[in-house]
Amino acid sequence: MPLTNAQYDHIIRQYEEKQRQCRREIERRRAHVYEHIPQYREVEEEIAALAVAQGKKLLFGDDTALTELQGALAALKEKKRQLLLNAGLDADYLEPVFSCAACQDTGYIDGVKCHCFKQAEISLLYAQSGLQTMLSENNFTNLSYEYYTGEDLSHFEKAVETCKDFVKNFDSDYHNLFFYGTVGTGKSFLSGCVAKELIDQGHSVIYFGATGLFELLSNTAFDSKNRDERRTIYSDLYQCDLLIIDDLGTELTNQFTASQLFSLLNERNIGRKATVISTNLTLRELQDRYSDRIFSRITSNFKVCKLTGADIRMHQKKLSNRK
């Protein structure tokens, strides 16, 4: 879904506000330095006067003026640094502090959207997926092993370690995750944990329940008037850093959804873009419901994690009713 003008303007205004905040903070810090370190302003005035003087020399053909200027500026810059340090401040105290160092809060790098802009865009376009709400609960901070025992606990512990390794090595290794098992055993929770960690690192993440995803693709695939919209949707799904498909198998499975799923998996594999899938289906049910090539893609290109045990949500509900 392409951004509307209003959505694009909203994101741009956010960047403009970040830039204003940065300028205000630098002005505040500079005023603090001038008040408490008078010598700092004197050095800056000396730099300005020196630049003018050496500039005049250059105009009159003094070839040594530029070299002299560079040496003098380096010495004065070091003097400013020492003044800040002696006052108990960081050497870069007067340098801009950006929320995104990559684009310096402009949203673009050499005319191309920065990863932070893409994430802001995705957050707007896919807000209906409920990802933001989900991540407030589904994250490693809320991780608990108390609902598991025996073999179920072993499965969950192994899955947690797999998730942490997946996040740790995300930028260096191409991996995918596939969670399967009984209802309410933590599959969606772990997907959320992975999503939050990667979003916090600045990666673009798109989350969809399987039903919502294939409904979206179906609605756009047969709408000939919105070809640009369709191209944008597929571009996002193919190119985002991480795509999460939750509850695979809950959608109406037919030839269209099967072909769309294969295309997603295939294109993302070609582009080495990570995918996380969760399902309540068994591996046998997965193979029976979808084509052999989809089953092969998942079992050969995904780290498969099995989760078992009682339905945690039902257990939590019973505990809540007792209170």
C-alpha cells in the first residue's frame, strides 16, 4: 500500500521536529559552554579571525597560507576539545545527537529512503496488523518458563535459544524460523520477541496473521485499477528485513493462497530475506495442505522449532478467574 500524501507528510513532519529538537539541544549546550567556559568562545572567535586573515593571504598569492591555516585550525580544535574535557564534558558535547545517525534525521541517504524511514512507513501502512500492541506483551522481558515442565520445557528452552541466536546473528547469517505445535504454547509469543528485538535494532519488520495476509493479497490481486498499490505491497513483502506470518493454516487454503505462499517464500529466499512462520499444524498436516515444494522450502530453509504443552492462555485465564 503506497503512502497517501497525508501519511508521507506526517512522517516528514516527524523528521522536521527531530531536526528542530536537535538544533534546540545544540543551542542549549552551546549557551551552557559559553557561560561556564568563556575561553571556548574566545577560541571560536580566534578561529574565525584566523580564517579571514589566511583567506586574504591566499588572495594575494601566498601559497603557504592554506597549509598554515590547516595546522592552526587543528591546534585550535584540539584546544576546544581540551576545554570541554577539563570542564567535565564529553569531547563531542557540541556535536549533533541524532536519533538515526545513518541519515542524520533526514529520512534519506543519497536520495534513498533510510531504514528508519522505511520502518516509519511500514508502521503506518501495517498498523492494522496489531504489531505494536502485540509487542508490548510479546517480548523477552516478559519471557517465563513457569508454564512448562518436562519435555515441553525442553522444547521451549531450545526454541528460546534458537530465537536469541537468530537475533544475534541476524545481520551476518541468513536464517528463517518455523514454529509449529499445539495451540497456546508460545509460538506467537516468540515471534513477537524476535520482532521487537529486530525493530529496536532498526530493522524493517512486517507482521501478518495468515488470514489477513492472504485476504490482502487476494483483494489487490484481482483489482486491476490498483496496479501500483499491488506492486508496492509485494515489494514490501519481498524486501522487508523480516516477514512474520502467524497462524499459517487458519486462512482459506486454495490454489491461490498456496501459489502466493510459495512466491513469498521463494522470492524472500532468493533475496536472502528472513521469514518467521508459526502454525498449529503438524508437519504432516502442513505437507498435506500445501504443495510438496512449499513443504520442501520450509523444511530445508527454515530452522524448525516444535512447541508442546498445555494452552498457556487457558491456564492464565483460569488463574485470573480464581483471583
